[in-house]
Amino acid sequence: MTMVRTGYTGAEVKAGLFLTFCLALFVAMLFFYGKASRIWRGREELKVVFTSVTSLRPDAPVRFNGVEVGRVKNIEIKRLDAEYLKRLPLLGPNDLDNLPLTPQQRDALHRQQRPAADADEAARQEWLKSFHESVLKGIADRTMIELTLEVLSPKDKAKGEQAMRRYRADDQVRIVTTLLGDTSVEISSGSSPNPPDPEKVVLGVSGDFFTNLGKSIEQVKEILTNVSDVVGATERESVRKALRRFDSITQKIENIVQLADRRLPATWDKVDGLADSAQKDLGQVTESIVSLRPQVVRTLETAEGAVRDLQGKLGGLADEAKTAVVEVKGQVKPILDDLQYITSHSKEDFPLLIRNAKDLAERLRLSADKLDGVLNTGDRLLRESYPDLRRLILALRMGGENLSEATDLIKRKPWLLMNPSKDVAFDQAQVSAQKLETATTRVRELSTELAAVRRNLPAQPNRAQLERLDFLLQELNILSGVLQGAGDATRKQVLPPFERKKGGFLGNEESNAVPNK
């Protein structure tokens, strides 16, 4: 039998077969490792339950703090039977919005009494367990959506699996929807040192914007309910003392008001009687003042004329004295010159006469100098007394003006001549004014203390208490203003008429303000 020759050697055929085998093996490895990549890349599954998944689809991306770490593997609807309830984590008051509860059940659970802020950890854990049992009774036989999240799980053999744990027991898992309708699962890292229990499921955060807003409002309400625990016992005792002092002050104010209500009618009756009697005497006083005014005017005119005459006489006397001094001085000088001439020409014949004449001349010269000094002193005294005389004249003139204005004032207001009454109502009104002033001072002290307490309180958790304190401060300030106004009005009513009206007269300061010339 003849063999057909192919033209290839045995080595070439073997090499071709080996190459074909390697190519087939490479293709098989591509398929195999493409399916098994999830195993050798290190993945784990997380079970998360939601009340609503908002159109989430399988294979939706899963992000851990914004970084994509996996996909949604499976979505199932689970019935919360007794077995499945055991897989739920420990539920607290903050988890009620993420559970299938009715509004009535949620409100009832929120109204449950909670432990005090200073309670120990054991009491808190005991209350939390009882609260968890109450929540489980409320959600029994309800349905929730379970998501199976297939996420990357990094491992480091040198440090161990536990050291490289990425997910924590208190991680927050929520469903995020973009404006374009794309949904994804977002995992926010927690702070717990423990990894999630594989036998438990994670409770996801469900709800849209309004649900989350309602949850935030509930948290704010919870904070406000604990404001009394934030405020210390010292501040509360200070507020109580201030309120007790305020009660005593208000009681005193009420007593003062009642006393004023009882005494004011009698006081006003007396005032009306005084006004009637003053009106009856007003005509007589007015006639007396009118009859006195011409006499006062004539007296003032006479006084002014006398002052002018005195001023003229004093001026004339001063001028005459000055003229006499000048004339005497002019007459003495020629005599001295003549004597000097006589003595100088007759000294040879009359030596003794010359000596006597010289002595006489010297004495006359000394007398003339002394007389000149006396005249200068008199002139100086006249110049110094002239401003005093002018001030005296101005004082008399101002006194006349004051008397004229006083006469006009008495004509217009004759009741100023009357003495104030010194009856019991006057003393009682003074006592009322003093009590009103004391009450005003105490109300202001109370307002100051409340303002200090208000500044010491924290601003955020005590908003309701701060608003209450602000309202009390505003009311106290208004009350102090009313009390001060009542005290001022009472003091104005009880002051004597001359004491209130004495500012209308001219003072004596004007007579002292005359400039020296």
C-alpha cells in the first residue's frame, strides 16, 4: 500500500498540534476565570432590609462612601415571621421611621417613657430591650424588601482578615435616587469596632426628603424634651426664687393699687373742694392785685428816679472834687516858684530868712506831694466805687423787675399765696409715692436677676425656656415703667405749690453777673 505524502515533517505536525492545544486551553481559561472572578477577587454578601426600595433594580451599583464596591445581587420580598424577626438588629427609637408601622403605632412608641439622662448604662440597655420587644410586636407579619448586596471584601493575609474589615455593624445603608431616575445603594461607614453579624440583617434607611425631614423634627423634639435635664438644679432653684419674689412683689403692688383705689376718691373730693374755694376767692385776690399794681409801679418809678438822682449827684461830686484838686495844684505851684525866686535873690541879705524860706518851701513841697497823694487816692476810690454803684443800680432795677413779674404771676396765679394743706391725705400720698418707688426698685432688681439667668442658659436646647424668660423680662420692664410713672405722678401731686412753681422767679445770680468796668 502506498502512503500519501503531505509535505510536512513529524516535528512540524507535533508543533501544530501543540499550538492548537494551547490555543484551546487559553480560550477555556478565559471563560473559566471570567465566571470565577468573583471568587478569587474576594467578595462578600450583605443582607439589608427596607420598607421601600423606590424602583431599585438588580445589578444596581453599590457605593461605599461614594466609591463603587459592588452590585445589587438579589431583591426579595420577605414576610416578617417569628424566624425572620430574630434576624433583625436591636431596634431603638431612631429606627421607627424605617419600619412598616402605622402612624398610630409609631406615635404610641414615641410616647413611651424613657430613662432619665443620668441613668446608668444597665438601665438604658434594659429599657432598650423592652422597647425592641414592643417594636417586634408591632411589625409582626408585615412585609419588607430584602436586598442582597455583593460587595468587595479586601483581605490582607499579613494583618489578618479582621484587620481589613471594611464594613461595620452600625453602617448606614440608604437608597439614593438622582434627578435622572438612576438609583443606587449608598453605604456610609459607621464607628463601631465590630463587623456585621452574618446571622443578622442590616436595617436600611428608607423614605424620601419629607420622611427624613419628619425624622429630623422628631429628633429635635427629643432634644427639647431633655432640656430640663440640661439645665442644672442651681439655675432651676434661682428661677423658682425669682418667681417667688415676683409673687410677693405683685401682691404688694395689688395692695398698693387697692389702697390707692380707696384713698383717691376722698383725695379728689378734697381737691375739688379746695378748687371750689379757690375759685370763690379768686375774684377778691385778683381785685387786690389789680389795686396794688399801680402803687407798685409808682414805687418802682420813684425808686428808679431816686437812684438816677443819686447817680447824678455822685458823678457831679466826683467831677467837682477832681476840678478842685486840679485848681489847688495849679495855684500852689506858682506860689512855690515865687518863694524859690525870693529866697534865691535875697539869700545874701537875709541868710536866716533864706534858710527859713527854704525850710518852708521844702515843707510846702512835701505838703503838696501829700496833698497830691490824697487827691490821687480819692480819685482811685471814686473810680473803684463807680462799678459798685452801677451794680447797686442794676440790682435795684432787677429787683424792681422781679417784683413786677412776681406781681404779674400772683395776678395770674393767686393760689401761690396760699399755704399747702398739712392734712392726713398729704402724708398718705407721700407714703404711697415712697412705696411706689420701692416697688419700682424691686421690679428692676428682679429683671436684672432674670436677665443674668437668661444669659447663663445655653442657647440651642433651651429655646422655649429662653422665650419664656424673654417674655417675663419684657413684662417686668413694662411694669417698672408703669410703677415709675405712677410714682412720678404722685410726687407731682403732693409737692407744695410754691416748691413746684419757684422756678418761675428770677434768681439772684443775675445781680452777681454784672461785669466790672
